[in-house]
Amino acid sequence: MKNYIFVILAAALFGTIGIFIKLIGDSVHPMVINFYRVFFGFIVLLFLCPVLDKTTFKVKKRDLKLYIPIGLLIAITISLTNLAYLFAPIQNVAFILSIFPFFVFIFAYFLLSERITAVKIMALVIAGIGLFIMNPLRSEGLIGSVLAILSTAVYGLLVPVMRMVDKTHSIGDVFWFFFFALFFLLPFPFIYGFGNFSIYLIFVGVLSTGIAYLFQNLALEKVEAETSSIILTIVSTMVAITLALFILNEPFNMRILVGGILLVSSGIYLQLHRKKLNKLEEEVREEEEE
């Protein structure tokens, strides 16, 4: 039960990203916001990871070569997500981000040779209908919506890349992922300046990033990845939209809501299907071992 609470807390904290980014606004250059978010998240991991994982600093050169590309992909994903929230309504971005399972299965097909099933195709069609209803490419929030789709695509690439490297990651690995993500973002405050500091920069880094990723990875030690993804998709989307409606007074858009529900539903359907396939594969392996 404790691990499911960790997932829910992580999802709720991820859902606060949009509201903090909006509250920061243009007081800090967008690329410097990305730096601050990863920096404060990294500080949290720096203090807590060695306590939770005694092997955090016991790394091999071979591991470092794997951490670098993953750190780069995390830096790109976080940056695109932040930029998307700046340039589009929170509800648009939150719903679009929920389609990451589709990019995962597309990239997994090419990188991991995972098979494409009829269920996956059906879920993709449902998601396509949802996107058509939302019409994220309309002029209002166009740039932000495109950035959200790109962010989702990069995250969809990140997941199978991590599976190629290792199917399970320790808390200590997360520390190194963020170390290299911070390295790639480090030049931006020196290029654009550090901006007018806001308490919301600490909030988005500590709460929405460092602690959120910590909770997520603690939960993944016991909770199946597919189950975790379903909870994250539902809770983070609901929290993000609720905060946008009540704190920022974002106008309620029925078209976005209907299309978004289809996106979230298709993503959940795809995760459930993947969970079923994994269970069947495990049963087949057990039979072969016998």
C-alpha cells in the first residue's frame, strides 16, 4: 500500500509543474527555468539518494557512458515540457503528455523489436480521434502544443532506451541521470542570465521534480511499471487541470476535455494491454524453464 501512495504522491507533484511554470512566467528566460528545475531537483537527489542507495557513488566507467545519453534525453524532455506549459494552456499540455505510451510502443518496435498488436493499433486510432477533437494545431497555443507533442515523443524514446540499457534502475542511477541532465543545461544561465529569482523556481525543482522522481522510483521497486504509468497518467492530468481551473482561472473548454478524455483513456488501455502481454511472456518463460 505504501508504494501506491508513493505513486499517487509522485503523480500529484508532477501535476503541479504547469501551475508553477505559469506563475514563474517571463521573469526568467525559459531555458534558465529548465536549468533551475533540474538544479533544485538534483540538490534533492544529492542529499537523499546516498541515504536510500548506498551504491549511488559506486559507478563504473561503463555505466557513465550509459548515463550521458539518458541524461541528455531527460534534459530535452524537461525543457520541452516546461516550454510547452509556457506557450499553451495547461489543460492542452496535460492531455497531450498523456499519449506518451504510443511513442513508447512505436520506438520499442524499432529498438526492442516489440510486436505491434491489433489492440495497440486500436488504441492509437482512439488517440488520433482524441487529438482531432482537441485540434492542438489551432492558432491558440499552437507552439506550446507542438512542444508538448515533441516532449512526449522524446520521452517515448527515453523509455525503450532505458530498457535497452537495463530493465531496472536504482535510486542511485536517477542521481546520475540528473547529474548529466544538469550538465547539459548548465550553460544557459550564463548565456541568458539568472533572471529574477522566484520561490516558484524552488517549488518546481524540489517538489515537482526532485521529490516527485524520488517517489516514482521508490514506488517502481514494488509497483509494476504499467500500473504506475496508469496512476501517473490519471492523477497528474487531473491535478494539473484542477489547479489550472481554480488558481489560474483557465477557461473550461469542452472540446479539449472530450478529446483529452479519449487520449487518457487510450493511453490507459494501451498500458493495460502491455501489462497483459508481459504477464503472458512471463508465463511462457516459466513453462520453458520447467
